[in-house]
Amino acid sequence: QVQLVESGGGLVQAGGSLRLSCAASGRTFTTYAMGWFRQAPGKEREIVAAVSGSGSGKYYKDSVRGRFAISRDNPKNTVYLQMDSLKPEDTAVYYCAAADSFSNDYSSYLYWGQGTQVTVSS
């Protein structure tokens, strides 16, 4: 069982930056791949980025590659999403999630945080 708590969302102007954090409970954090997802109003939840348990494997959605960076600090049981050059279309609720194996498939993720709102104004 893993409990996830996101933080770091907020309101930012286009071109700005935010860093999201996700703190995980439990002593087996390194066994989980971690992902960041987002859901905008009226749209399906989509994966933004994922990182393997060791941190060596990373995946990015095409539209965020080069602007967003996922990382994890295993001793701190925390995963981050650094978001730069933000665009209004990045506006969404952002969720972190944990999976038993590295995946960009929504159905692989077993545990979810409550989400944090990111709003990018034009």
C-alpha cells in the first residue's frame, strides 16, 4: 500500500515555471515506478511523464518533452515534476501515481494522489 500526496500547484503566467512534488508513504518506494498524469475539464486523464524505480528510465508525452522534467529522490520518497515554459494548454489537475513496473499505460498505475491544480494564464 502506498499513499501519495501532491503539492506545488498554483497559478502561473504563460512561460513561467512550477515544480510539483509527490511525497510517498511506505518503505518500498524504490520498487514502484512513478508517473505524473493530468486531467483538464472535459478531457480524459493522460500521462505526462513517468520514471522507473531506479530513476534511470524516463518517459515523456510528446507535447511536454523538452519543457518538463521528471525526477525522484528515493531516500526522501519523493518524485518531482519540473515544468518550464508553461502554456495555457498545460492547465489541468495533476496527479501522481505509482505502478509495479515502468509503464506509460494508465491501467498499470495502482495508487493515486488526490491531485493538485495547475493553472496557466495567457
